[in-house]
Amino acid sequence: MSHDVGSQLPQANGMFLSERKKRLQARLVRERCKLEAMITRRYEKGVFNLGSDIGILKQSSQMDKLLLDLMLLENQVKNC
């Protein structure tokens, strides 16, 4: 028994990519909130040279990776 699943793949793939995009966007929002909280705490403590704070640099790097993942995913969605 054969099934014609070829016509269903783009939709399934598109739905998968859409869900992945939503998850990445939600994670990016959470990570941004963490970064904002870290920066606020540093300012409240009188620390103004945020570039020397390894925690902030790591968090910023994590956000950069998420943004790159989102950009690559959006490119995949366009090519589907």
C-alpha cells in the first residue's frame, strides 16, 4: 500500500520550522530578560563597566547565538 506523503512534507516541514521559530523566540525573550536583570543588578551595585563582567559577556554571547539561529531558521522558512 503506497501513500502520497510528498505533498504533505512541505506543510509538515513548515509547521515544524514555525514551531521551532516560536520556541527560539520565546527563549530569546527569556534570555533577554536575564541579561536585563544582570545589567540592572550591576548598575544598582555601582558597576558601570559592563564589558568587564564575564557573566554579562556570556549572556550576550548566548543571545547572539539565538539570534543567529533565528536568522538561519527564517532563511530556511523562506526557502521552503
